[in-house]
Amino acid sequence: MKKLLVAEFLKNSADGIIIDVRTPAEFEQGHIANAINIPLFSDEERVVVGTLYKQVGKDEAIEKGLEFVGVKMAEMVKKAKMASGGKSLYLYCWRGGMRSGSVAWLFSTAGLDVNFLVGGYKAYRREFDLMLDKADFKLIILSGATGCGKTEALKLIRERGEQVIDLEGLANHKGSVFGGFGQEKQPTTEEFINRLHHQFLEYDTNRVIWCEGESMLIGHVYLPKKLYDKMQVSHKIVIEMTTEQRLDRLMVEYGEFPVELYEMAFNKIRKRNGSDVTDRAINLIQEGNVLDAARIALAYYDKSYRKGAISQDKLLGHITLDNTDMSGSVDRVLALKPQNI
């Protein structure tokens, strides 16, 4: 049984199986990428043990914990053996204390090769914050108005062998009030940041990383402030597209959803867009005229985009993308990449 610090744990576990022994609720809130959940306690059991620890004492809490765990030890070992497939196990709990230590002992006693994370999930979470402090990320930010093809451009840039972080993909949201249409449920902010952490770990920080310009809030998840601040002072390329081509793209992405979803989305921006404009958009939707409603939405977001003026500092240039030749357009974007960063 080996105790590993975060960096070694993350490196070595790539060839093993990561097991989170925290409760299902803790796991759902956020976990290390690719981990599976084999909880020592259920959500309810952890509340009971924690309450005893605080109100009565450590010994009583341990006794109650053993009472809960005793009846399921064999089942936990069975699950771990099935999950391992002969590979090493990498365990963690919240602080790398009693839960992961006791499960590591159990699995090790059962003949499994076990490692556990010193400092636990809390240390893992701190590691990304330290990375953002230390690493001199070479970012290029693609900025541009709503519907101008930034996401597709980034996909093509990735296909050219570049390092790309799709923030909206990790967040399961495209940013606007319509951005959740057709998407899976958003992760928590904690889990979103874990996904970012995992992505950065896979990349070479000596090479350029491309991503889309975003506000701090994507749907209901927040970018880490340190990353957001780095994005604001990074190299940027502004991409543009004609209004009609942008509308074509929006109709492909958002043109066929239930009327109720459109109404809900427009009502979210009623206060800022004005009741008259919002009512007109909703009437168009109810008449089946999604295209003209999309024009209203586009005008609203264009106005917001113009308010957030793009800094000229580290601006590499403007590129007009063409829906009919996105591959050629992306070649021109890549041509703006500096050779000395």
C-alpha cells in the first residue's frame, strides 16, 4: 500500500483504476476525472457519523462507522476486484484520512494493489489553483459575436493538431440563454473546474492552447477567476461572419425546439431587452417564425457584444469566416498564430 502526493497519484493512475470512496452526493458534486465511486458510507450514513463525531466524540463515531461498514465490506471488495481488472487501484477520500485509509487497508488485505492520495480530494482541488498560479499558459482566445462559428473553428483547429480547450463543451452550455438547448445537464462549477484541470494536465503548457472568449459565467457554472484573468491578457483573434450566415448557423443549432423553451429563454432577457421587443419575439415564435425571432435575439447579443469592447493589446487580427469554406477560413486563423509564443 503506497501513499502518493497529487502529481504522482495523477501520473501513475493513468494506468490504473481511480476509486472515490466518498459518498454518492460528494462524488456527484465533483470528482477526479475517470474515477468510479465505491462509497464507504451512503449519504445518510455519513451524516450520522459526522453528527456523532461533532456532538459526542471520535470513538463513538468510529464505532458507528464500523457498524455501517461491517455488513458491506465483502461487497466493496467484490466491486473493487471487478473494477480493477488486475490493475492497480488509486483511492481517495476528502482529506486522505480515515475513509481512504481504511478502505485501502481492506482492499490491500484482499490482495489488491492499492495506492491512496495524501491529502485526498482537497489536495487535488488545490493543485489546479497552484497550477494556474505557476504555469505561464500561452493562450490564444477566439473572440467574436454570437453565431459566428467559433466552436466549429476550434474543432477544425484541433483537427490541425493544435491544443484546444472547448469551455462550452466542458460546461454543456453555449453561453446564451438559449445555450442549454439540446445539451446534457450542466455539471456543478466544482466538477466543471475538475474537467478543466484534467484537460490542462493532458496538454503541454509550453505550447499554445486555443479557447473561446467567454464571460466568467457559462450557463450556471463559473470559470476559475485566475483562468479568466489570464484569458483577458492573452493573445486574441476576432472572427467575424455576415449576419445572414450567422442566422443560418443559429437556425441549424436552435431552429427546432419546443415553443415553451424559446418563450422561457426570451423571458429571461425581458428586463434588458424590453417587454415590447420580447413580446414581439414570442409572438413570432408562436406563429412559427423562428428565423425572425432569431434576428431579434441576435440584435440583443450583438448589442451586448459591442459593449464589451475588445482590447487592442495582443490583438492578432480580424478574420472573416465563410460558412461555405470553414476549412480555408481556419487556415487563415492559424496563419495569425505567432511563432514566438
